[in-house]
Amino acid sequence: MVGDEKKEMLASFLTYGTLGIEMGVSLAIGLAIGYYLDRHFGTAPILTFIFMGFGLAAGMRRLYQLWKKMEKDDERSDGK
């Protein structure tokens, strides 16, 4: 039992610990795509801001998914 609890806690730390990295990477990818397209089409900085918004939205979507997972896990553990 104790080993299972440690494994579950480690899995939670890894899942929630990578959230900042995921948000940063999705924002950076959006910025990079927007910057490249702005240079290609000569529309600076319009596409950079648009794709930065897409990257931010992707990061927020992931945050929402983890929040819902956390609520579901809490409900499951309260039912035990």
C-alpha cells in the first residue's frame, strides 16, 4: 500500500511539475511560427501576436485538462 501511494504521488508531481514547461513550449512554438510567417509574408508583428495567442490558448487548454483530471481524482479519492 505504501509503495502504491508513493508511486501515485510521484506521478502527480511529474504531471503537475511539467505544466510550466508545457505552457512555455506551446507559447514558444506559437511565437516561432508567427515570427516565421511574419518574415515570410512581411506582416510583422500581426501573425506573431496571433500565433502567440494560439500558443497561450493551447497552454491554457492543457491547464484546464489537468484541473478537470485533478477534480476527478479528488472525487474518486473522496468516495473511498
